[in-house]
Amino acid sequence: MKRVLGVGGATVVGLGAMLGTGVFAAWTPAAAYAGSALLVALVCAAGVAALNAVSTGALARGLPEAGGAYAYGRAYLGRPAAIVAGYAFVIGKASSAGAAALTIGAYAWPGQERLVGLAAVGLALALDLRGIVKSVQVTAVLVAVVLGVLAVFVATAVPGATGAPSAAASPESAISVLAAAGILFVAFAGYARVTVLGEEVRDPERTIPRAMIVSFAIVIIVYAAVAFIVLAALDDGIALSAAPLESIAAAYASDPIVMAVRLGAVIAAGAVLLSLIAGIGRTLFAMGRGGDAPRALAVVSQRTGVPGRAEFAAALLAGAVVLVGGIGFALALSGATILAYYAVAHLSVLARVRARQAGWALGLASGLGLLGCLTVIAALLLVVLSRVVAVSGS
């Protein structure tokens, strides 16, 4: 595959993956779990994501291949770990893609989320099939628009938010806060999309870590600002819909701002879809090349340099999630499976430490990251399963 992405292009890939579903849709299910402890959940999610970034960044510098933790698991742990990582990534990112498509529907045409979502998946696939450079160029424009919309949203919501105490419910338990962290973690997961595109990045030892740090720092600032607004809205008694930022804008701002938020949400989730279809497709490509998925997926177009069959398969999986899932469940499933993917990355680093190919400081960070991933996975499973049981019993 062609190495065409520099620091700027790789940073755009990370921003396009993160500034989408999370910032426009994750607040409603996360607040349902965490309530007034929403900021605590956000900090936990960011902490786990940062530890994951340390491990994946170190691995990407040493093994710049397509496939991310799938490639790392195969190299340092063996084929079973690689298969777990690969399919965890595919399932998790297909769920994220489905959530992004449903987010487009929630903001663009409430009540017709699935129809709009399927159309969005098809359009994202068509753009990605044109090649990684063209899709990054499109994503760069979308990211700039989204950052502008979020800046206007925050600036107009701050004066209207009184933050009067206190309609935000207290969390049921620490486990529910960790489950909310799992939902919000999906919002940060895109920083590692650069490692999945490892064979298309120039000078990967320099480019990958820099792009990850820059995109992660920008997104933390944006999410913290929006989280404060969401908490103030909850304190003011505003009910959050499946399109939470639209609900807040409608309460605090004028109709043009509401329309801008809707447009920004559609554009942001579209950028996420572009990045996700590309990332899932390249993981399926790597798995097909390694014999852990159908080898027909390992075909690259000579004209565009894109693994077209793998991207078609990625789009089909995303479409299936759109047809059967809701945003909250899709985000929970994505959080749990992507955290499992990162657990394999942490184990890969620990294997390198045992083989004296990496230092103890990196091993400590990876050990903490592994513990964080497993803890949040357990919290998500406990909370989601308990709610499923409660609903089925009512």
C-alpha cells in the first residue's frame, strides 16, 4: 500500500474519527448512567484512552503495518490473540459506524434514522473507494466545519446556562460511572485510527505518535467544554433526546444555531463514517492477507490503492448495525469490544517487555491500561445486562 499521509493528514484522520458520534450523541446514554458524575466518567474515559495511546503508539513505531492491534497480537502473542483483536475491532467499529449513521438520522430526519443511516453508509463507502488521499481531503473540510459549529454552540450556550441546582441525577453506583466511561471512550477511540492505516503513513516512527498526540489533545479540550454545557443543561432540567446538542441549542440559542448544530452533527458523523469504513476495511484486508479472514478481502485496487472488497464488507457490517441497533446499545457494544481490542495491544507490549524489547516504564503504563480496559468492559457488561434483565422482567 502507498505511504502518502504526513502528520497533518494523519491528524485529520484521528480528528475525523473522534469529532462525530461521541460529541453529538454519546452524552444522552452516558448521562443516563453517570448523571451528575458525567465529568468523572469523561476523565476516566480519557485516562484509559491515553494509556491505550501510549501502548499503540509504541507498537506502531516498531511495527508500522496495516491492522493495528491485530498485527501486533500476531507478531508478539500469536495467531489466537490476533484473531481476537481483529474481530473485536471489526465488531466494535462496525457498531461505531452504525451509531454514527443513526446519529446522522437523529439530527437530519428524526423518525427515519435507519433509512438515512443506510444512505449515509453507502455514500461513505463511495467516497472511501476513491482512495485514502481523497477521503482525507474530504475529512479535513468536515473537521474544520465541525470545530466551527462546536465553537459557536459553546459560545451561545454558556450565557444561557444557569446551572441551577440540580436536576442531574446522582449515579446509581461507581460501576454505572465506569459504564458511562465506556460509552464516552468511544468518543476518544479514533486517535488510534492512524495506527490502522500504518502502511499508508510516511515516516511512521515520527508521524504516528505526533498525529495521535495532537488529535487527542484537541479532542480533550473540545469534549471538556461540551461536557460542562451538558451538565449545566441537566441542572437546568433540560431533557436530552437522541440528539442531545440539538436539545440544548433549542433551549439556549436561536433557530439558526439549532440548524447549525444539526448540520454540524450530520457533517461530523459523516466524517466518522468515512474514517470508520476505511479503518474496518483495512483491518479486514490485513486479516485476509494473514489468512484469518477470507483471502478475497486482501485484494487492493491497482488504480486507487484501496482494498475495495474489504471496504464493501465493512459497509455491509455497518449497515447491519443500522438495521438492528439503537445509538445507546451500539455505543455500549462498541466500547466493550474496542476495549478488548486495546487489551490485546497492552498484552503485546507486556510481551515485548518480557522479551526485553521495551522498558519497564512502558510496561507499567500498559499494565495500568490493561487493568483499565478490563474494568470498564466488566462495568459495561454488568450495567447493560442488568438493564436488559430489568426491561425483560417488567
